[in-house]
Amino acid sequence: MSEHAPAFGAVTLEVLWTRLISIVDEAAKAVTRTAFSTLSNEANDFACVLTDERGHLVAQNTGSIPSFISTLPSTVKHFVREIGVERMKSGDILCTNDPWKGTGHLNDVCVVRPIFRGGRIVAFAASTSHVPDIGGKIRSVEPREIFEEGFHIPPMKIFHEGVPSETFFRVLKAQVRTPEQTVGDIYAQITALDLMDLRLNALMDDYALARVTELSDELNRRCEAAMREAIRGVPNGSYEFEMKTDGLAPNAPFVFRVRLTVADETIHADFTGTSPVQPRAINTCLCYTFAMVAYAVKCALLPEIANCEGVFRPITISVPENSILNPLFPAAVGGRSNTGHYVPAVVFGALAKVLPERVMAAPGSPLWNCTQSGVRPNGKPYANNLFFNGGMGAVRAKDGESTISWPSNISSTPVEVAEQNSPFFFRYKRLRPNSGGDGRHRGGLGQDIYMENESESPIAVIFLAERTRIPAPGLLGGREGGRGDVVIDGTSMDTRHQYVLQKGATLLLRTPGGGGYGPPEERGAAARARDRLLGYVED
Amino acid sequence: MRQEEIGVVSRYSLGIDIGGTFTDIVVYDRETGRQFNRKVLTTHGDPSIGVMTGIDTLLKEDGLKPEEMGRVVHATTLFTNSLIERKGAVTGLITTEGFRDTLEIGRERKYELYDIAIEKPAPLIPRNLRLEVGERIKHDGSVKTPLDEQRLDKVADELVKNGATSIAIVFLHSYKNPSHERSAAARVAKRHPKVAISASCDVAPEIREFERASTTAANAFIKPLAHVYLANIAGQLKGRQVRAPFQLMLSNGGLTNVEEAKRSPVQLLESGPAAGALAAAFFGTEDGGGNVLAFDMGGTTAKLSVVDNGQPLITYAFEAARQKRFIEGSGFPIRISSIELIEIGAGGGSIAHIDEIGLLKVGPQSAGSEPGPASYGRGGTNATVTDADFFLGYLNPDFFAGGTMKIDLKAAERAMAPLMKQTGLSLTEVAWGIYDVVNENMASAARVHIAERGKDPRRYAILATGGAGPVHAYYVAKKLGLRKVICPKAAGVASALGLLMAPARIDRVATVAVRIDQVKWTDLEAAYRKLEDNAKAVIAETGLDPKKAKVTRLADIRYVGQAFEVVVELPDGPYTAASKAALNEAFEKAYIEKFTRTPPDVPAEFINIRVSVKAEIAGSATEVTLAAGGKGKALKGKRPVYFPEAKGFVEAAVYDRYAMKPGDSFQGPAVVEERESTLIVGPGASFVVAPSGNLVVTVPQEGAA
């Protein structure tokens, strides 16, 4: 094909895109296998992308979680704007974890490598990964400002023409609890960037491409057209939905309010009326709010297409400044998922009015996390993260699945591994009967995890735990899912505080169930009998 | 139970490979290197019927005597199918109090991110048949709560009352201390002698309770079936006067005896593909320098496996019965050693369609064999890969399946017409597009797979088998930058022949979870010894001399803080404190090979230790002479065939594989026809018939098509 007028038809484009995706998937495998953070290696809490020279996304790794929709391309665009392509050299690695320019919290370190060809930048390889520790307070909702949340890396070069900046790595190591692992994870990402550079150049050799601009334009044009077409299938109008959630204190729920406007080929989500920014680390930066809206819309309208920028172009959001969904610097944002994970359910609530067959009742998310810290018998301090998930919401076609991470995709640690790593002894980890919201289709079940401190030394525990006050609502007549609960020594506790467990103290975590779909009267007798037989529902 | 001595050399070996559609029977004659084979339809109700029909015809027609068979080796997809179709025993689980839902809770992850109607693979054992007993072992192996035997009796009775004919026993931390599982297994077996028992400490003694339970449940699910089936087929062979020892191929390409196979049938899940990989290693060694990408493309899927230095790569974790589009995470995790294999939904029957953004996609949906591709004229209306292959001239409508099947070319064109309309491409562009897209799907999968192992794809030769393999191999090779395509003769039965090339092999694993700087070396050495003794006992059971067996030590090692291990082949034992440097070095070398650099300042830790004990079996096939060939004229004629290099159809030479002789050489563009498949060779390539009988194509080096 000619270099000057590349024609990307149905076949060429498919073949090239498949290969581009195989490049980012290969890079992702490298990250998974070499990362130290369980968040990268077990939880896929990272992403690898290729963009064109302007920062437009052309390929994103298949397993990358919804939080990273559109975030890396905007990070690349920030670098292009703030550093400038003329100041970038081959072998440079750019880095930031600025929540507003990155992914919404300091733990995600974004690295970018300009890809050169014939002395010119033709593309960017970018990656973001949740590092094991970034300093600051142990992950919780407690910080009031970003300065308490850890080490802040402004957009900067950390490798100059292939040479690491010693100053940067020295300073970074001094700020974090796990210097080898945090630095090791950044190196794992850089390995992935090197790989993408190599592979993209090989692809361009094979197909005699001088640049990816036209390929990117054609791909994104088609994806954008497909999303526009899908939106055209939704009746024009404004659809509102409101959901109340736990809030920081009893009887002071947060309000999530959305007005979703479908106008021919575009969807706009306006969150005016949503609760204001909080002096706690549960605010969600605009980039993350957008990712969650885009995720819900893609699930409902175009689930099959791989991620590229065009898919998301017809989707816009507006959130008033200083909203909990659009905090400004220096707000604390570390526990963004605590708030952000509610957003897709809110968008579904609005879409349910016109697309009831394409949405899900609210799931038992956000993700639950229990961080333990203390001192081992050998005197060494430790900190450990355990993740747990609730049930998915029910849909038009079926019951919700039990205990699955949504919208995120984070595995829980095996009990056998958790008992090796922490002084907790697990008495049980089992499905939680009756926690799935009743309905024509039942919500998925949450789970009960019961642990006991068996060590002589006390364990400090702090939680990210939601839906303990206000459960996941059902949809179209479906009932709400079971409320979550954190019980210490038999008493329900306020999940916003840290507790210290002495030897023999017990901790019961009850993750929430998903909401039901459709009126319970419409649930078939066979489905009810099965629920009884299998004990999903008990007296 | 000690079987007859099988080290004794006898002239013939018999291989039986039961596949989903066909059962292959092959006899190998050690003295002449000749092989005889038959293909019969698999008889699904009772697979032994097809096997015996095949054996009877072969022996009769080729004038062989059953008592001359020195050994019988068997592979089957029966057990995998029983998992996929969920047709196994009513199975119960007895587990630690508080943990009966481990199987159902799973890893809590979605295998597909954007599907809100996602379905987790339902556990093989439903919740009402998963019961708990009081008992608890701690992570250090100490007993916290003794086994409640009365409760055990009660739950076992309840499971049996509810129809369970097989019981899985999975207790927490049994990889560390198996005593509770062992005594529970013995007690239940005594109380219910007819019920099959699978204890996780025997099936998959590795840390991570969900994966261990999943493997044990799969084993329990197929165990009664395996018991009946293996006894039946062994009995029938004896009835036919085939008195030779009966051996089974394991998923890792090793052999074992009937008793071990009955104990742990989950090890046989991938026995068929394992035989295929061994055959690929065999046929590829001489002409591929030992580094081969085995490419087996059939009607619905393509399977890829990597052979390094003549040895197929082994994995220690895979998934069985993926329920959705072969997506990782949609199947049951299985922790046994197995030939490493990737399977994707790309075959001759894969259907082409246009997606939401106007791109041409191929598969994973397949037209299967009914109705099949449109060109089969059996009512199929979707355009498939096979239809494109006919249109492009790659397949010969007058000689498909050796001329036994009538092909409707017009139907193929009709099926592709809607795709023309949707894309604005010509018929030829659509057909080439289907061919090119399915090739890219396979090449991309291979690229990621090979790169994951830190290898460069270009050092491999591609070895094509399966009906569609040789049709697509040349252009897949071009995409991957491979220089050589190897097409063995009679690729259709090569896999069964692979059965006769395997050594006896027993793998064992145990979890140690210890940092390399904290290892107690006598303990580690003792742990390896224990595994070796156990594996050698099974080798002895097979009738081989364990003293002559080759022991390989391996370990799953990672840097402290990582969650994935690298399986590393270690230097031979015995180990002492002085071994530390050598073991560390072996790990670092393997790590760098995979990931290019090691992280700074972190110690390594052993998670699992493994041994692989292999014993060569006398009488294994080492040289295969295929039918001599060279009769008649090789050049059959010419026909128009599409080649992208020529941007159109050119008159290509069509050769008869059966008339080619070793030493003959040819130039592309060319088509080589044989009964089961057709090899396509592009312009600028040359190919020869090697002394091995393989066709070996040299691919010209240039940019991808």
C-alpha cells in the first residue's frame, strides 16, 4: 500500500487493529507477570495503551479495568501540552501520578514513552499501574487533603534518553513504605513500554507505514460512528435518576443525581445536584467520573467493540466544580472507588427508563477492602490488603451472579494465601443467603467473611466498605439487595474509622448483595424452588 | 498392582486416539519403521465399539496378529467432553467447615468486562451436595481442630443418599498437612466402598484452595466414568487376544498405567492434544531444528503449541471447558502438568461477519459440520473460511476429502455476497479478507503466546496439521516472520502416532512456600526426595526400572511480593546449603529470559517444588517410514489460484502429494493436494520433499502480505 494515501478498508483495518491489540495485550502480560503489587498482578489494576502522535487512543489491553477508560490518552495529551513533543527525545520516559492528569489517585503511576521513527514521534506507548505503596496515610477515607495521601509526581521526565534520573528514584524510594516494590513496579511498566515500541516499529516495517495518523483517524471515525448509531437507537429525551448512598456519617447520605440527555447521536450526563466535595479521601476526579459513565454506556450500547477513543467521543459529562464527582486540588481523592463505583449504577438507573433490557440493577459494589497493619512477632511492621466483592445486580435475562467484582475486576486473595501473609485466622468465607434482592430475577449474593486475630500483637484494621447503610436498589419493581455490615466482636461498627483488634477479637465482613430486577411476583416457581434447594434463600 | 514387564521389546505397538469426531488407530512396526492406520467414526455411546471395529479391520486387512502387539497406548477426549457437556457422575464435596462455597465464590473476577449478563461457570458440584465437617489445619500445618469423624460419617451418608457416586474431599491447607484428608478419604471409602473418592492432597497438592478444589472436583466428576471405561476397554483388548500392557497418555505427554489413570483421570484431560504435540515435535525435529510452532487447524478451532529443542512446552495450570469463546477465566482452573496449548475459535467452519464498525470479523462462531460451510451444499448460508478457501482456488472442489464430497461453489459466492454489500469490497477482496483475517487471529495469538515465554517467533518453523492447517500455514508463517513451513505426510493420523513416541512420565508437586535465604536445606532435599520416591513407585508399577529413570527437579519461584511464579528447571540434587547460588542463578536466568530484567534488591522464594520422572520405553517409535510414494507424475495440472503478491489469480501448478519423491524440489506458487488436506505455497517460495517425507517450504523474507 502507498505511504501517502493509505486506504484502510474492512480487512486491512481489522488485520492491523488485531495486531495492535495483540501488542498491548503482550505488554499487559509482561506487567502482570513482573509486578509486585497484587493490584497489578492479581487484580488487573493497570492498563497498557498505544496512542497516535496526538494522543488519540488506538489500542488498549483487553483486560484493562473500566477505571482507565480514556485516562491514559488524556495523560499523553497533558504531556504533549506541558512538555511539548519538541522537547521529547528517543528513550525518554515521562511520568506522573497527578490525580487530575492521571487516573484519579496518587497510587496509579502513569508512564509514557514517545515512539520515534525516522527522527519523528509517531506514537506514544503508555501504561498506568497501581503501585503497592506511594507513601502518605494507609489507604482509607481519613485524609483530608491530597498532601496526606502520599508522594505526588508532577508530569516530568524520569528517564532522559534511556538514562534513569537517579534523583527521582532516590527521592521516590525515601517516600514510600515499599521502595523496592514500588520502583520494581515502575520498571515492570517501563519494560512494557519498551516492548510496545519494538512491536509497533516492526508492524510499521511490515506494512510500510510511515505514521499511524490515518490508521488512527479511520479507526476512531468508524468507532465513533458506531457509537453514534447505537445512541440513535435510544429515544431522545432527558432521563433522571437519583440514588442515595451511605455518606460519611449516619443519616447524612450522599446524593448522586444524574440527568442523562440523549440528543440524536450524543449522550450527555449532567451530575448537577450531586453531593459536594468532602473533606475526606472519597472524592472522585472528573477523569474517573467520565470513565465510569463511559463504562456504563458502553455496557448498555456497544459491549462488543474493543476500546478506542472514537467509542467514547459521543459521550460527554458535566459536573459542577467542587462536587464529590469533580473535586479540585488539593482535595483528597485516594478512596475514589468508594464513590466512583456508584456512578455506573446511577447511569443505568437513568437508562432503565428507555432501555430496560440493556441495563443491570445496582450491584453490591463499590469494592470492599480491609487494610490491616501491625507488627509481626519478629518485630517487623507489615501492612496487608484484602479485597472482597458483593453480588452483581440482576438483568432482564437472568439472576445476578454472586460475588463478582463490578465495575472493577479485583480478585480476592485465597484464604490459604491470606493466612500465610497475615495473622488473621479465617473461620468462614461463604455465600450470604437472602442477600440477593428479590425480583423476577434475583440479585447476586454477597458473602460473609469471619476472621479472628490469633496473634499476640494487635492488628489495626481500616475499611473501604460501602452499602452498609443504604443497600443496592432493585430495578423495575425488583427489591433491594442485602445491606453490608462490618461486625467486630458481635457489634456493627461505623466503617469510617480505624479499629484495633486484640488477640481473640473477631471481625465479620458481610458484603452487600445485588438488587433484583422486575417484580418478585413474576419470579417462577422453579427458580424459587431452586433458590431453596441450594440455600440461596433460607427462612 | 504390578503389570507385565513392558521393557521387553516386541515388534508392534498399537496407538488408539479417540477424538470428538474420529477415532484413529495406528500400528507401528519397530523392525521396519512402517506404520499402518485406520480412521473410524467415534462411537459416542460406547467409544470402545469404534475402537474395536477399527482394530479388527486394521489387523485383518493388514494381516497382523493381536498377540504380536508389544504395547498399547491410548489417548481420549472422552473426559474433556464429559466436562464440557457436564455429563459426569453425581458428585459430592466434603470440605472444611465454613468453606463449602469456595468452589462457587471462585476468584470473584469477570472474564468479560462489558457483559452485564455474564455467567460464571457453574460449579460441577451444586451447593446442596457440598457439605462441611469440623476439622481445621492451620497454614503452618498444625492441627487446630481435629477431624469430626461422626460428622464425617453423617455427611458422607447424606451425599450418598442424595445420589452421589463420587466424592471430592478438599480441606484447607491440606497441601501442608494431608492427614485429615487422608483419614477422611479412608473412612468414607470403607463406609461406602462403591463410591469413588478424590482427595485434593492426591490430585493437586498446591496452595490456593479454589484452584485445588476445582481440580479435585473435575477429577471426582469424571472418575466413575474413567473407571468403567478404562476397565471396559482393557477387558475388550484382552478379549481380542491383545495381551500387551495398556498405557494411557497424560496431558503432559508422558505415559502412565491404568491404575494411576483410574486414581487421577483429570491428568488425562489433554491427552489427545498432548499426543499431537509429541507428533509435531517428532516430525519437526529433523526439518525444523527442534524449534517448532505446531499449528493444528481443524473445522472449528485452531490449536497452537510450542516445541523447544524437540520438547513440547509444559504448563502447570490451565483451564478446562471454557464456556465462552475460549476466553480465559470462563473455564475450570486445573492444576496439573500439561502440554501448553492455546486454542482459538478459528477453523474451516468459522463464520465471517461484519461488526458494528464495519470491520470484517471471522469466528469464533462456527458452522460446525452441520450445516457446515455454504459450499458443502447442506443448507449452510453463512460465509465461512472454507468457502473463501474454495473461492480463492486453495481447495479443489473436485477433490475435496479425496473427491468424496460434492462442492457447491455458487453457494459459497452467494454466502459472501452480503459481505460485499456491507463492505463495498469485491468478491475476491472479501474472500481474501476472510482468509487474511483468520490468519491474523491465529498469528496474533501465536505472537502473544510465544512472546510470553520470552522467545522470538522467528526462530520457529511452523508445522501444519489438521484439515485446514496446510491451507493457511504459509501465510500465517509470513505474518510471524517464520522462514520455514513443514507439512508432514498423513498429518491426519500424526497425532495417534505421537502416542507411540512417549516415555513414561510421572510429575509430582508439593507446596513449600519458603524464601531462598531462609531455606532449611535438609528439609528441602527431603521434600524433593519424597516426591521422587512417589513418582518412581508409579514408574515401577508401570513395569519399568525406576533406577534408570531420569529425574528433573523444578520449582515455582518468584520474588517476594509477586503473585505469579516462574517454573524453573533446576540443577540436579542433592541440595545442600552450597546449592543456594546455583538455584538462585537458575531462577534469575529463567526470569531474565522471560522478562528481560530482574527487579533490584528483592529475595526469591520457592512456592511449589516439582519433580518430573521419565523413563524411556523400549519399542518407542523413533523412526517412521511413511508409504514410499513417488508413483506416477507429481504435476497434476494448473488452476487459477489467488495470491496477494500477484494481487490476483495466477495459474499455479497443482501437485499430487502421493506422487512426490524425497529429493524432489519445486517452486511456488503451487498447490499440493492430498486426501486430507492441501498445502498452499506462495510465489517466490521454494519447497522440497525432505528425506523424512515432510514437505519443507522456504518462505521468502519480505514485509507481510
